[in-house]
Amino acid sequence: MKKALICGISGQDGAYLAQLLLNQGYSVCGSSRDAQISSFRNLVYLAIRDQVKLESMALNDFRSVLQVLTKIQPDEIYNLAGQSSVGLSFEQPVETLESITTGTLNLLEAIRFLGVPIKLYNAGSSECFGDTGETAADETTPFRPRSPYAVAKAAAFWEVANYREAYGLFACSGILFNHESPLRPERFVTQKIVAAACRIAQGSTEQLYLGNMQIQRDWGWAPEYVEAMYLMLQQEQPDDYVIATGESSSLEEFVAAAFASVDLDWRHHVVIDNSLLRPTDLAVGRGNPVKAKNKLGWQAKYKMKQVVQMMVEAKLAQCILYPTTCT
């Protein structure tokens, strides 16, 4: 039985990845800074909380990382941990940089120090590309990060590449474009939109405040994207891959789809709030996933409108079970 360690298992991707690996027959261990007090609500939501072993591990503490790797002895490590909000990274740049770059470096150095054949997946980000414009970004596109989060992810990407080339580690990065699901917390704009639309449909008189609605992103379905992570570590040679649907939509189109799913016209309920604009926001994010299709056999089945519909359906179901969340 293969053992996998998922760093950041409490998040959206970590929970779906844990579910996938369990279905593949893996023994799964997940880590968080303090596993004793974490709720792991996403694991509970997916009904897999009792199937996962949990460990406390601080990725920015090398001793902590070394202890857990020695104890668990994983065959595969999936590094999904670190501060994950672009917006928050402008308010907490040091925490963002340390949690992502130092954490990734500690994992790489611990694997090298132990001298065991552990395969490492590192969660990269399309934010590293900056504004892609009309040309879809692939694995050869230069990085032009425009947020502290993107700077940190770019540094972690090159740490992985360096250890792969210098020490022969099986280490790779998935450069994932935006991917959503019902497990997204409301601090992410996509879930904020879906939740507000559902509450308004249930009778709420609130208005939804948003920033720049002309930005374009490539939105996919998170449960599909974790399949790509898994496939990267099943290859004979480590490599980096862009993971995306290949189609971009504006935030306005996302909003329109969400409100249309509950038979509402978004224009009656949305207010533009300039205070929500970021210091530097990417106009267009566009990905080219051809390499993943050709080498991994991976291709996104769900595009933006389908993703929105599935998120709305999940939120409405939650409204039925827990009515107070939708009033």
C-alpha cells in the first residue's frame, strides 16, 4: 500500500486529493499546523475524516518537517500548504512568502537529507504568469508575478526545479489555473458570488459588492484538477505542467451565470465597490493545457458555466439542510 502525505489537507484541494488517493488504495496522512484543534471540515464534508491519519507539522520549521517525514515515511508528498489568498497576500506579504517559499524549501531539503526516493508534488499557480493577455500561457511562458502570493509561488517553483536538476529529486510543480468547488470558503470571490446569489434567491435583500468585473480567468472544477496532481507523480520522469480548461471568462460572465442559475438578473443585485480593487490585478488569465493532455492524458471536462451550476446546486442543497446559512 502506497503512503501519501498531503501538506495542507484541510483546504479544498487537499480534501479532494485525499478522497482520490483513498479511492486509489493509498494510506493517506494529512498535516496542518495544529492537527489537534483543526476542524478539518472539508474532510468531514466528504465523509473521509476517519480514514485519514493526521499530524501536526509546521512547514517553516525544518525539524518539524524532518520529524513527520521520518515518522510517516511517505512514498509521495503533495505540498498544497501555505497562505492561499492573492488578496490577503498584499496585507500579509511576509507570512505569505515564508509559508510558501520556506515551507517548500524545507520539504525539498528534508527529502534530500533523508536520501529516500520520495516523490514530491508542489502546488504552483497561474498567478506566476501575471497578465497573459491574448496568448495562453504554457510551460515555457516567462513568469511576471504581480502580487506577493505570485512572487512566493514563483520562488517555490524555481526551488523545485533547482532540487530536481541539482540533486535528482523526483519533484514537479503543477501550474494550476483557477479551480473551484463547493469547498471554497467565502473569502474567495467565486464562492462569495455563489453564496450571495443563493441567499438572495432565498429572500435576502442584501447587495453583492464586487471589484473589477472585467478581469478574465480560466475557471475549472477542483476535483478534476487533483487528478492531474496524482498523474504527475505516476510518470517515469518528473516534469512541470500547466493545468487549465483552455477557456477564459470574465468575472461578469461568472456572476451572470451564478444569478441566472437561480433565475435572477445580476444587474439588480450587484454593486461595484472600488475599495475591493487590488493594487495590481491581472486583466487576463489564460492557460494552455496541451502538454498535460499529451503527456498525462488529462483534459478538463467541466468549463466555467458547468462549474458555476454545480457550485450553486451544492449551495442550495446546503440551504435546505441549514436554512440559517441562507438568510
